[in-house]
Amino acid sequence: MADRVTVIGWDGSPLTAAARAALGAATLVAGAPHHLTLPEVPAAAERIRLGSVSLAARGIAGHRGTAVVLADGDPGFFGVVRTLRAPEFGLEVEVVPAVSSVAAAFARAGMPWDDAQVVVAHRRTLRRAVNVCRAHTKVAVLTSPGAGPAELGLLMEGVHRTFVICEELGTAREQVTVLTSDKAADHTWRDPNVVIVMGGPVAAADGGGWIAGRDPGTGPRGWVQPADAYDGPLGEGETEVLRAAQLARLGPRVGDLVWDIGCGSGAFATEAARAGAAVIAVDRDLTACGRTDAAARRFGVQLQIVRGTAPHVLENLPEPDVVRVGGGGAAVVSAVADRRPQRIVAHASTRDEAELLGRDLTEHGYRVECALLQSVELDTRAWTETERSVAFLLSGVLPDRTG
């Protein structure tokens, strides 16, 4: 095992005295090609080009001597330190940090970033990163080849955002470009780059917030809000109890894309967005779309509203993780199931309708549960019944996509 392992972050500025001292004593240096050409790297040191960090860690673990790993930015922030410290390698490391590329990007933009979400976009995580950009007003995306500004822009079709694209930060070729998301695919971007994605109102408490990223305390308490919070009567499928049960079954979360088909007043769509998920609300009625937009603005959440008739309007929407079917019956449930979301919820007013929806979900390979929900509201001044509602709640879970 290496006698000593030092991880040095580099942001393009001159190396610190501690970094130079560690490099001067190194018998092995690992890093990207532009790191290995630094004049401070000893000529006699063994050099490992840092492609797979795991492979490099194995080589370092078997090295007899002093090892240094060079990495861009802060190596402890979505960087190599996590892999090097994995138990299978047994490495104890010292870290000489530098300014992270995210901090540098926001500095170039002249913006604070304590209220920003930070995500990493690889080919396998690109869709989830895009969903975070759909749902939040300020996001920093650490990109990678094949999951860069152009791909982000293409997948955000229908959602307007501003991109601040920072290429090759800390180098002589550094460049900062500001454009709208729909123009990002028209250019070729150099790696590495960071994309700041902004859209919608950005507000912070006086003196700043108290927690980095999205403030979990924004808005009124409660997963669901009473009907009078939505300026008008709610539909039969939008009762407070039913919405709460649907949210509990779907469990929308950050990185998810939720479809709300037949969004009505926008109550469910807004509440799913408050959970941090990206939401596409669909309705054929212009008034419903307007009410949904007003609800989203009132609660300060981001969502996309699509006017059209399901199931046809669903064909060109991006892939959902979870779906609420608020209207359209078996034809819509079947079309949704064809897209293979992890979870689907629907409701029915009669047992026959519930059985029809349940059979369709089962035929599509979903594990189906059904519950009869009955709620009775009481006037607590006299403890008399004021309203009663009954609905069958159906939920389908795809066994091979239970995450």
C-alpha cells in the first residue's frame, strides 16, 4: 500500500505550497492528461492517466511509495475522494482542496448558489437531472460527454429556461455563454463544462436562507391543502382524502417526472411539485389549465401544463416515473401502462369501473391494489355530518421497477 496518498484539487490557479510539496515528494502521480503535464510533476514519478478512478485506486493501493492524485476543482465534491476512500481499497487520503467548478461557475455568473440544486448528469442519470431542472428555479448541472448542454436543452422541450454555460473553467480557454435552453442544441460545447439552469422566480428570505438547496419549509404545512386553497370547487376525484392517498401511493420525489392526467383544479399537480418532483399537468379544458397555472403560481412551484385530450396528447410527452390518472377511464389507463411508469394511481366511483381498471393494469404486468375510501366531514360545532364522499382507489406497481 502507498505510504501516503494526497489528493490535490486544481482550479487552474497556481498550486499552493502544500500541493507543491506533496507533488515534489511523489513517486506516483495520477490525473487527467492536462494534470500530468504540469511542471511540478516529478520527471521520475510513475504516471497513471485517470480514466477509471477504481482502476487507478487499485494501482495506488499496490504502490510502494508516495502517491498524489490530481483532480479538477474540489475533489471532495462529487469527486475522486469518495472512490479512493472506498473500503475495498483501504486508502487513507489527505486532501488539498480547490474551488469547486460549481462555485466557480456561480462566481463567473455573479450569483449566489446556496439556494441552488446541484446534480450530476451522466448518460444514465441525464433524465433525472433534467427533471430536477424542470422542477426547480436554480440548478447547477455537472455535465459529462453525451450528457451536456445540448442534451439538456433537447430533453427540456416545452419548458423555458435560461442556461449559463461555463466551459473549461480555470483555463486559458474558459468561456461563459448565456442563452435560452431551446438554443443549446445549436452549438458544440467543450468539456468539461458546468450549466447553470434558471427559470421562474428566485426568492430568498431576508439575509438568505438557512439550508442549502431547496428550502423544505416553503409554503403551508401538509401534503395536501383544503379545497378553499384552490379558488373554486374541486372535482369528485380531487377530495382531500383521495389526494392524500394518491400522493402516499405514488411517493413523488426529487428527480421524478409525474404526469397528472385530468388535472382539474391543479391541486394534485401542485402538491406533487411541492414534493420536489417535476410535473406535467394535462387537461383538455382551458379553464382547468388556467386554474392549474394559478395554483402553481400561488404555491411558488414549477410545472408544465399541456392542453389536450388523453390518450393522444400523451404520445409526445417525456417518460414518466409515476402517473395519476384523474380522468379518461380505461383507455387512458391502458395508454399510460404502455409507457411503463413505476407506479400508476387511478380512482373509480363504482366497483364495476374499478374492476375494469384493475384488470387492465394486471394485464399490463402491474401488481394491483384497490381500497374503498370513504370520508365523512363533520361540523365540529354540532358534530353533524356536512359532506360524504366515496371512491375506489386503484394503484398499480410495476414489479421490475420498484425503485
